[in-house]
Amino acid sequence: MLYLDNSATTRIYDEVLEALLPFLKEEYGNPSSKYYLLAENAKKAISTAREKVAELVGCDPEEVIFTSGATESNNMIIKGVADQYPEKGNHIITSKVEHPSVIESCKHLESKGYKVTYLDVDLFGRIQPEKFEQTVRNNPPLLVSLIWGNNELGSLNEVEQIAAICKNHNVLFHTDATQIIGKVKFNLSLIPGIRFLSISGHKIHAPKGVGVAIIRKHDIGKKTQLTPLIHGGGQEDNYRSGTLAVHNIVGLGKAAEIAMREIDNTINKLLVLEAFCKELLVMKFGEQLIFNSDTGNKIPGLLNLMITGVNNQRFIIKHAEKIAISTGSACSSAKPSEVLIAIGKSDQEIRSTLRITLSPDIELSDLKVILDL
Ligand code: PMP
């Protein structure tokens, strides 16, 4: 069976597993404990992982806050900022194509009296920066949360432009970078308008249950404050209490190191795989095939497509022994995709839509299985 659902999750790399295993076995110290070797080793391992993540995204290690995943990072940032800055008003700007962890956090805040603008998107699911700026000007928000690379369509938002607008208007900006890490190059130190960024481990061949919230320092060198989602012993500089999942964090650190080391190879390989995959799909499905994804300015290796006349769920079940693919996001598979509704797809089109997401550890020849479907 060929696994082609790498936006849902990825296989843990052997190198990652080897790095984390000692922290499930002999190195079981609590990094918050003091003085003895087991505690110091755990502390050192956390510190190395923090440095690797910081290097990958281009920030200061102190700005890396470990969480349980991108769902938690998104919740923590959106709810935490809303709670921390009542004087900045009650308007939040997001879009109609965000991950459910962003949309549902915003809906929760709406139920508490916040006003949320869910921006419309273009045919590929992108925000138009000019319209965005107009919304900011008309009703300055306390927070903007916009996805960097869409998890269903792969389209990249003009995040640098959006960040510049936010900086000009002195607005806090959060972006969910979960799907672009290791596949799109960026450097946060060159994009000062981004105040918050979310990442997940299991999308980059690290374990599930670990992620990061990047909380940037502002001009006076202090990290932006927010109300914690989880109160307790004050770990992670008081942003996120709870004993650190050392093994998971070590795994994420190793995956970040690999992502950084391999990023050029990864991008090139994904582009080659994607081109071949498209060719095979055209050969197999001909005129029935319509691509929903854009051809450029997107996450490499993510294809969203329609096979007209085919029911997506039946298709996936029928071919489950040969390939693993999805109808869209794994997070909201029970409901019709809000992302596809937002780009104007009909019910029937949505029911024919499939998402294929590649990984650099796939060989070109593996993809020929598409011809056997
Ligand atoms: N944001 C995006 C864009 C995602 O694709 C996902 C995972 N599907 C998440 C957030 C949630 O990540 P996690 O599984 O780490 O909670």
C-alpha cells in the first residue's frame, strides 16, 4: 500500500525514533528537576531541540514554546491574545479556509461577545491582501489569524505582504504554518510582522502529540504576553504549564534538524514527484480529471483534484489496499469541506474531490500504482 496522505500525518523517520528512544527508556528525568544527571540531561536535550526548531524558522530559541500540537498552539494564541488585550477591542480577523482549530477558537470567542470577520478567499483559497488591508483599516482588529499554506488546497497566502500590513497598522498577526514547515523556505527574523506561528511535529516526520507556538519578542526584547491556556507549574516561561514530553520534544528537534538540512532536496523531490503524479493521473483519468489546486505558489507535493462522476469515499475504500489518500482534511472528514465551499465548489464537486499528499521518501516508480487503480 502506498501512503499518499502526508498532510494528514507522516511516518516517523528512523533517525527521529533513534534520537527519542533513550528518553523513553534510561533518560527518564524531569527537565524541571534540578542538579542530578537525569534532570540535567533532559534539560540539555530540551534545550538542543529548542535551538533546532528556532534555527528552522529563524527565531530566538527563547521564542519557542512547546505544546501538544498545532491545535493547542492555535487555541492558545487566539484565546490567549483575546483574553490578554481587552483594551485593543473585540474584533478578530481570520478567513473562511482556516483549520478547524482556528475557526472553532474564533467561534468560541464569538460566543463570548467578540466580533470575528471571516474573510472570503479567491478560487484557490487565498486572501486578497488589498481587501484584507481595507478590513483592517475599517475596523482595526486586536488579532489577525491567517493560514500560511492551506491544508486542503496547498495554496500559499501572501504572508509577507499580510505581515507588513499588520506591522504598519500595529496589529498582532498569527499564522498557522503547520503545512509548510520543511517544504517552504522562510525566515521569521526577516518577517517582523509575524508575532505568532503554529507548528506541529507529526507533519514533519516527528511523533504525534507535540507542536510549537512561536511567540516573538517585540521591539523592547520581551515576548508578547498572552493568557495561558494551561495554568500550573510555570513551565515554558509560564506560557504552557505541564511536565514537558521530553521524548516527543527530542523527536521534534531531530525532525526540525532534518527538515532544515534536507529542505532543498525535499522541495526538489516533491516537485518531481508531483509532476509525475499529475502525468499519471491525466493518463489514467483523462477528461474526467480536474485539478482544484493552483499550479504555482503552493505547497509542493499537495494535489487537490476532482474526478468527475466518481464518489470520493467509495473511490478511497475501493482502492484502500493499493493507496491511502483522503477526501480533504483528516480533521473534518465527517462534514463537507468548508474550504471547498469557500472556493465555490458545489456539493457534487465536493463529493468527487480527493487530496493526494506526497513525501520525499516515496520513489517515482512507486507512483505507477495510480495506473492500476
Ligand atoms: N493546522 C493545520 C493547517 C493542520 O493541517 C493541522 C493538522 N491537520 C493542524 C493545524 C492541527 O495540528 P495537530 O494535529 O498537531 O493538532
